[in-house]
Amino acid sequence: MGGDYEDDRGDVRGIEREYSRRRKMSRGRFVGLCIVEGNFALQMARPDSIPGRYRLLAVALMAVLVVWAVLTVRRGRTTVGADGVATRGAFRVRRWAWHDIYDLRIEARPGQRSADVKSLTYLYDNDGRRARLPHLDDWQLPDLWAEVADLHTAAARHRGMTWERRPAVEVRIGERAAYRKAQERGITWALIVFFAALTCLLWETAVDDGPHTFLFLLLIGAPLATYGLLTPLFRRRYTRALAHA
């Protein structure tokens, strides 16, 4: 995070700040990742696990995931300045001017009792869309709530408006949250179906000369069909719950 200084209004912190990785992941998460990667390496090393061409594809996919994760951690950052807020991920940079920003909000991660990060900070624009601010969380910062409150105060004069709630934007935020939850549930069920189909594929490979073409179609088509059918149902469910809230 950028060093402290005093601006022309006597604000000791100022508005120019950068949030990047300051603390490494916890020991528990590191051990968990080592177990997952070790098991993957063990399965790939077994000569009777899966055919060579599929093993090569699995290794390539894992390599892509590892490179993406490393770049996300090392390059990821949130920059705050007089012009607005910018975020950087593994390959993408996004920017918002202060007059396009509706709010900065801290949101807890449900069910993450022992995770490194329990609370994240999100930027909401005037259309209700949200974006996570990398490394602006309770793992990297000792007092996240005080930091975000200080950001609100320091940014007030650059926005040209107060941080008051607007009902129309709040409605859009709720609608987008319902759609986002529906997508998450749809993806979860699609992954369940995918791994079930993958288990069938591996079993067929182990007990027979090779998997049938039908199983390859099932591996791709069944998860997509599950997502396409369940996501609209979940969206209607969450939208009705929002309307009755």
C-alpha cells in the first residue's frame, strides 16, 4: 500500500493508494493445495490411470490453471487515485471514474470460517454491477472496515456527490445479486454432473479398451444442459424471494 502523505486539505492518508499482496496464504490453505497437486501428480504418474492423450490434456489444463493463479496473485492489485479506482488481474485492467462509482462495500464470504479471507471489498457502479477489489480484504489489511471508511472520506471530494443510497440502484443491485446466485447454483450443479460423467468415463477406460463416444458427448453435453435448465429456475426463485423481502 502506498506511503502516507499529507494532501492540500490536510488528509494524512491522501487518496493515492495501492493495495497488493502483503501476506502470503495461510499454512492450512498451502497444505491443502499441496495435497491436491500431489494427488494430481500421483494420478498422472500411474501408467494405468488414463490413456496418454487424455493425460496430456489434463496436464495442460492444470498448467494453465497454475499459471493463471500465479499471475493473479503476483500481478493483482487495486489502485485508488484522484481519477478513480483501477483493478489489475492476471491479464486485465479495469478502471472506474469516481462519478461512475456508486459505492464501496465490504461483504462477508458465507461459510468461510477458516479461510484466509473472510471479508472482501466490492465496487458497485451506478448500474448496480459489482467488481471485486483485489487485495482489499481482511487478510491483507489489519482493519479493513477502517480502511474502506477512510477511502469513502478521502474520495468524497473527488466524486462530486455524497455516498447516499439511491433506491433505483439498490433495486438493480438486488436483481443482479439474484442472477449471480442463480449462476453460482447452476455452475455448482453443472460441475457435479461433469464429475459424475468424468467418473463414468474413467471407469469405462479402466475396464474396457476405451470409452465410448457417447461418454465424451455426455461429458460435454450433460453439464451444459444442466446449467441451461437449472439457472433460469434458480433465477426465478431468487427473484421471487427478493420481491417478497
